[in-house]
Amino acid sequence: MPDRRSLLKLFAAAPVAAGALAGAAAPAAAAATGIVKPLPPALFTVRGTNAESNFASFHDTGPLTPADRFFVRNHTSTPVLNETDWRLTIWGSGLHGSRPVEFSYGQLRALPSVTRTAFLECAGNGRSLYTTQQGETVSGTAWTLGAIGAARWRGVRLADVLRRAGVASDAVDVMPRGLDDEYVTGGVSLGRVRRPLPLGKALDGVILAYEMNGEPLPYDHGYPVRVIVPSWIGIASIKWVGDIEVSTAPLSSPWNTENYRLFGAAYPPGGSAPLTRQTIKSVFELPFGATVEAGEPRLLTGRAWSGAAPVRRVEISTDGTRWRPARLRDTPRRDGWVRWTAQWRPRRAGEAVLLARATDAAGNTQPVRTVHNTQGYLFDAVVRHPVTVI
């Protein structure tokens, strides 16, 4: 039986094999950004290895985000993998006998499937607003509000896979690991992207998805198989999953120790506990700085969501003082967002600021300010959305 060190060496080498499978077939776009799909400027803003969706482009879409408009969060570049050669290895001290168990793509698809509609959102979505709206310095990718999308995911329950692999009663953590390249920052390799989940969470609603909106996962969104952890921060939903460690001891990685915790004056010196659920937001489907006509009726549209509970209410303000309810276009559901609308007739020309405020079924309401943290995670304040009335 291979020991843990041998397994780790094997898994560290896996991206090399993945790259060989891609060969020369990777589209030219990947050479420039590390992202395979087209990134037209009308739909995306490229941010290093990432692509942020233009939130206003969601206006003519339904509750689901089309794959060609879905944001991309990559630490390195998108691997172009082959389902025929792909394997998922379950291993670790938390399995009966500690023997690795392997699943092929076909074996995974032969298991009973489930479908979940859920949003995925980067923990740093809205990060730039700490600076532009609150005057505070933060580090990390300067997302505005487009690091989110909602899709219908089909796959198998992680719980079913773990039980078939023989998860032991004393297991406490599981850690999925991706098949993308090792992430190197500051000249130091942090290894492949991975982040532990408590076993209780892994057995509760998490899926290994192989379809997105009724089609096989696109390369940039985890093909052939990815983890989906509904309502949790996006880093928990590991793409291109290749192995899952199951452990009888707590697991850690740079993605739950150095990153994806809250650091700053309001938090303990060692930071907060690792981040789990997403926060609450509401966003207008209108470009910042958009021009609107005075005296003309306008239908304002937007979306709202919360990781804690279904959205119960959205209110808007067009004068910074009075709030009125927006109309929800969708039935609020756990793990999803709702589209909303509100009528507005701007009376006079000049600069205006639109506000939207969501409240969820657990009683959470967007605050006026978000408590600062140095890495700019979980921005949830009411967004000041500027427009010009002419």
C-alpha cells in the first residue's frame, strides 16, 4: 500500500499528465490569459488569470447564467483534460483500511445523479468597493460585482462517493484537490489548489458535478468534474478535482490558513475562523455611471442573493433617504438568487445615486458599511450605484 508521501508525489505530478493530454489542442486564447473560452470585452473584464462578468450583461438572461457569461476564477490556467484518462482518487487515514479507491468518469456517471441550482461567488466579489466606497486599502484581485454566476449543476452526491470508498466513522475532514498547475506566489509554490471541508458538510448537499446547465462542464468551469458546495465561498468548490483526501485529523492548506480568513483590526491576531458561507448582496443590472433620461419612466432591474437563507425582500432608494420595495420576479430559494424590478422616473438632470438593499429569511440585511478586513473578503454593504440623469 503506498504511503502518504508517495501519494502526495503522485498527485503533485498529475498536472504534468494533464498538460500532456491537452497537447497542442488548447485554444489560442488560453495562451494569453490561461482561460480557454472567448472573453469579449462587452461581457468580461480580464483580471490577470481571471475574468469578471459584466453584471449588466445579465439583464437579458434568465435565472441561470449562460456558460459563455459565467465568471472565471483561476489561480493558474485552465487545464484541458480528457475524460477518458481522468480518475478521481479517494485516499487517506479516514478510509477503512486506508486504501485508496479510484473512480473513472464512467463509474462516476453511473452513480445516481442529483441536480442542484446554485450560485457560485468568489469570496472577494465586491473587493474594490472597500476602496472606492469606503476608502480602505485591501489586497487581492480588484473585483467589482461580477465574480458571481448561477447555474444548474448535475452530478453525484459527494456523500455517496465517500461511502462507496469506505469513509470511516472517525473521519473528520475531507480535502478535494484540483488538477490545475501548482500555484506559485512570491517565488514559493503553494501546491495545487485544495481546501478542506468538515466531514459533516461534505456529507450534506455537496456534489461532484459533471454538467452545467444541461451540458458537460466547460473547460474553464471544471471539466470533467468539479466540486459544488452551494452557498459557500467559491474556493470551496474546487475545479478539475483529481483527488480527495479523507482524514481522521483536521486538515489545512494555504487556502484556509493564510487566505480566506478575515484579518485586520477587528479580528484576532491569527485571523477569523476559515470562511464558509457567502454573505448577502443586491446589485443593479446597470453599468456604473450609466446615463438615463429625466422625465422618462425606467424599469430598474437587478439581482439579490444570500448564502445564509433565501432573499425575503429587496428595497431600493433613488434619493438616498426613502426606501420602497422592489418586486421579486422569482420565488426565493435556498442557494439561489432572485431577479427584482422597480419603476423609476427621474425628475431632473444631474448626478444621482441608486441604492438597493436585500434582506434574507434569516433576518440578515445589508449594512451601510462592511467591517474592513485586509484581504477584502465578503463585502456586503449597500452599494452606491452612480448614474447621470440628462
